[in-house]
Amino acid sequence: MGGAGAFETARRSVVKSLSWRLLALIITSSVAFALTKKLTFAAEIGVIDTAIKLFVYFAHERAWNKIDYGRVKAPDYQV
């Protein structure tokens, strides 16, 4: 299953996005902990970073939806 030409469901995209953000949160928190040796502070940095980036990514995606650069017009029909 999958491969070229396969389409993703919205649910799959949401799960992939959330799993990526969880991984990013762990990485950011780990780096912050390595630098500060303060677990609570590192976790706060990870959570704040994740929250900000979720909103920024959403705004970025919405802005790009208004830009036609790189889009290809879909054919009127498919065989």
C-alpha cells in the first residue's frame, strides 16, 4: 500500500503532525536540559516552543494557501 500516487487522509496528516511535534518537543526539552540541567525549566521551554510553533505553522500554511507559486492546475478530468 502507499507509494507514488497514494493520497493521505486528513486523520493520517493530523497523526503525523502530532507525532512530529511530540518528537520535536522531546528534542527541544532534551537540549534545554543538557544546557541548563533543570528538568522543569527544560520541559517548560519544550512546551512553550511547541505551542508557539503550532500556531506559527498554522498561520504559515494558511498564508501559503493564498499563494499560487509552484501550483499546477489540476486537469479537468482524469482517466
